[in-house]
Amino acid sequence: MVISIAVIILVLILVYFRPPSYHTTPEGIPVLDSVFAELVDQDPDPVVFPQFPVVETPLSITMDCDYSQFEKVNESIALLASIEFSLKVWYLTEYNLTIDTDWTILDDEIWRFRFHDDSVDVYVSVNSISGKVCGFSSVWPIGESPFLPNTSENQFANSSELEQLAIDFFNQFNYSLSPHARYIGPNLRYDYAFHHDVFVISFSNVVNNILIESGIHLRLDVEANAILSFSYTWVHVDALPIENIISLEQASQYARSYLTEEANISQFTINTVELLFDRTWTPVGDLYRLGWIVSIDSEYIVGLKIDAKSGFIYDIGYKVV
């Protein structure tokens, strides 16, 4: 009986005083273990945004991506790249597309273009530093999309068929993948831009088992054998220092303290606490900060972002009424 009680106490100690957990494994599988391994290149693809130093201080771990220091390709070169890309998308060749010059803009590191006719809008984004297309999407008015697959039949589509469609797309447009990538998919989702379900294949950017807020996403229509949209917004990061960050348990406690003592919320549930190299927009580029992202159910707060070094709450997400 004494031995049994001792065992129970030991189990309780292991449960309640387990070593700090810094993060969970991000979703997906390593790209090198997937069918996309053939596309991996140790050298970053030209579409990847330039590398900046990761700076660790006693208060934060950040990376300031100041794209203003780089020479940008001019509008003509970026426009030509977007036109050449669109001409290779087979289902767009039947449309009489014209450029919407009022929509053209250099948005920091990205040139953005819109082409249209009476039936479709086509949006193309170009990396302003390398001149390579980093985003593409076709949008039809409600009811006029040429791709209206039967969801009940396609939700069980062969994954290998979808993966091959993505591989062919990457090869056609000469895109490679980072060895840091994790492959996710294919997943069936309803997409409001296309007014029906599409399959999504994604690649997340993971370094030191930490998710970087950048990635690759393709929306595919298996029935039409087409890529409906594509985005490749990837930032190059070699490593992240995680030796001296606060633990998941500490981040959770900071969140509880804020909710009860500062926000005066007594009823709440913490759903997830995940470590993320979080991206924030600035006038000259992106600022990345290593933070714990806390998802919450409460009366009016739905999320907190907590700096992984200092424990400072640097962003609060409020419920939209």
C-alpha cells in the first residue's frame, strides 16, 4: 500500500512538474520525406526574399527585413514577368485580358498587377528584388467560374494525382523548395474566391522546429487539371536562437495573469499556445519577432502574442462583434 502511494505521488510529480516545453512539432512532414523531395535545392530560389540577420537581445529575438536598401526592378520588367507567367496558364488563353493600370502598385517588396476582362480578374504579384512571380490568382464573378467540380466525387481524389499536378507546376515555372519546408496536404476546402471547394497544398517554413510566418500555397482543381492560385512568400532564415526563451508554461501563465489581472476576465479558455516567428508589417518591410501565439476563448479577447524573450504582450486580438 505504501509502495502504491509512493508510485502515485511520483506520477503526479512527473505530470505536474514536467520539464518546460518550448513548442510542438509544426504541422506536416519534412519535404525531404515527401514526393516533393526532387524539388529541394540548398540554394534559395530567386523568388525567396533576401536574408537578414536575426538579432537577439535581452528583450527580444527579431529580424528586421528592410527591403528599401535593395534596388528594385522597374514596372516594365515586372509587368513583362507577370504577362509571361499568365500566358503559360492554359485556361487564361481564351480570355482577352487587359491591364488595369489604376491597380498597379509597388507595395514595398512586391509589384502587384491586375488583369481583367468581362469574365475574370487575374492578380499577379512579382518579387520586386528578383523580378520573379511570387503570387497568382484568378477570380470569377459568382456563378461564372468554369471550374465547378462535383465535391462529393472529388473529395476522395487521388492524392498522388494532385501532388503530381503541383510538381508539374513547379517544374513548368522553375520553382524550387527549401530543405526547411514541411509539406501539408492535400486538403479540401471551400474557397470563396472560386465559389466551390478546392484542394490546397501548402509548404510551411520551419527552422529549429519553429514555424516562420511565410510559406507556399497552391489551390488546385483536380477536375480541370489546373492551378487556380499560387503564392510563394518565403523569407530565408538559417537558424533561430531558442536557448534562453520563456517556456510554453510560462507563456501560458503570462496569458492567464493578463486576462485575470489586467483585462478583468474571469471566464476564459486557453486553446493553444504555439511558438511562431511572427511577421508584422512596417513601412519599409517586415519585422519578424519570436513570440508565443495564444489562442483564447473569452468574452472579448481571442488571442495574445507574447514575446518569447521578455514575456511582454505585444499584440492583443479582440473578438469582432
